Amino acid sequence: MKDLGHGANVDLMAKTFNKNTEDIIDFSSNINPKVVPNLEKYILEGLNKCKSYPDINYTSLRKNIGHYININPDFIIPGNGATEIIYLLMKNIKKRLAILNPTFSEYERGAKLNNLEVISFMLNKNDEFSINMDEIEEKIDEFDSLFICNPNNPTGKVKNIEKLLKLMSKHNKLLIVDETFMEFVYEEEKYSLIKYVDKYENIFIIKAVTKFFGMPGLRLGYGVTSNKKLIEDIYKYKEPWSVNSFADTLSNYIFNDKDYINLSKEYYINEREYMLNDLRKIKSLEVYDTDTNFILIRLKDKKAEELKLQLFKGSNILIRDASNFIGLDENYIRIAIKSHEENIVILKELNRILGE
């Protein structure tokens, strides 16, 4: 199998170093550690429904998602994870795609597998990974669509991109926004472009259910757009029944669990501050601000791969070596914000290895 360069390679690392996967604390994967209440009950209900095919039109699922984000269900395309939506989209956009890097590698991989021409723009890492609007405007005729991850992976920062939306609309270009981590953001409604979907047909937004709700193995994501032609074109390629009965059933419950949603949001507001404050006490680290459930860090005196191995072999901790993100080098790592108890463990080990 080809190594696609993502986090969460727990099984491979455990096998390589003769460890038990149950002993590993995985800080490479950005997942909410809080478990949805009554999850087992919902899973059993989904199991009972496995005797029949899921609804090929995803009627109930789209309705549940639409209610959750206050959007017309007709604008929603469910998928087997956000990645399925990314790959379907790549089959249905024009030939020239601009991507803002550093970012999730599957955008470029999906584009190249579909023979798209990729143009790379770089976020300015010397200015809090800001967007160079002047450069984008200068080169606006060189691409047909632009892909941005907001909040960004791996930086964790969210941007107000309304100016970018207006620029793209003015030039009749498609703006693709991956909002996979938007629910972790404080006052997300200020930054999400969901509120503009009705008004602008040149927006395509990608969302993931399973990051915020802590169930990556469930594989549930969706795309949102009011562009009817794009929706119709995507459905021409979309495989039937790609969303299973478990995901369909869970959608009846998880989006309505306001206590779980609010407690998760409140947890990350407090835990982000705690993690950032303690990490910044380690002088050999440059710690970037974050609005999400992970933190980008530059190591001043050590290579990412070296620290990754030290933490894994000595402490059963797996972090994300972020050196393979375009625009980052061998000194960058990314760590998830997990449970408070697990966060204490990694802070202690980082202090032990890197502290003075």
C-alpha cells in the first residue's frame, strides 16, 4: 500500500516497533475525544437496518443535515466521508484548479488523478499564514476554481474569506471551501460561508460529520452548493448507497444533541488556551495560534521525524510529522488536542525531551 502521508498510522507504527495499538495515544489524528451519548444504542438500531439497502436518495439524511446547518436539503450531497465528496468534485470542475497551501494533500492528489492542472498559492507563514489577495487577483485568469481549507489544516487558523468569495464571484470562478473543522471554531457562524450558499452559486462547501462528533470510522461527510448543474453532474458519477445505514441512523440523533455539541465547543475553547499556554513555556518550540482541535508547532532545535520517533518509542505517543505539507519543512509537527488527561501526558513528555 502506498503511504499517503496522513496521520493516524497507528497500526503500522505499532507493528514496526512491536507495540500494542491499545497502548498508543494518537495525537496525529484530529478527532473529538468526547463520545456521543447513547452511541451503542444508535449503532444497534443501524445494525437492524442493515438487512435493507440504505435510501439511495439519502432523503432523511439530507433532511437531518439541512436542519442542522439551516440549509435546503436539495443543496446537500452526502458522501462516504468528506474525501468522497472531494474526489467526486474533482471529476466535475474545469481543468485549472488553484490550491492554497500548506493544506490537506488529498486536494492535489484528487486533482492530479483526474488530470486537472494544479496551480499552487502559498499562505504567508511569516504573517500568521495570511492569504495574499493581491497575488490571487493578479493571477485570476490562470485558474477556474480555487480550493481553500478554512479553518486550515495544518495551521488550525480560521480566516474571514468573504473578500475572497466576492472576488471569485466577480470573475465567475468556483470557490471550494473545506470547512471540515469549522464546528470547533468559536463563533463559527462569523466565518462559515454556509450562510451565503443561497446567494452565490459559485460556492461549494465541504463538511465532515465525523471529526467533530468523534467517529472517523463512520465515514460521513457532505458537500453543499446551490449550483444545480454541479449537483446534477456530481450525481452522475456518484456511486449508489455509498453512505451506510449506521451513518444514516445516527443522523437522526447526533445533530439534535445540543448538550453534546455545546459541551464539546466549550471544552475546546478552554483546552486550546490551556495547551497553547503550556506549550509556549517550552522555549525550543514556536507554537502557532489555533482555532480548532489541533496545533501546529515548529521545532527550533530538532527535526520532526526525530521527535516523532522519540515520543513513540519512549512514551507510546504518536504525533504528526508535518514536514510533508507543501510549504512546511522538516521542523514542523502537528498535535491534536485530546482529552485533558491525555494532553497532560504529552505536555509532560515534551517538557522532558525539549525543556531546559
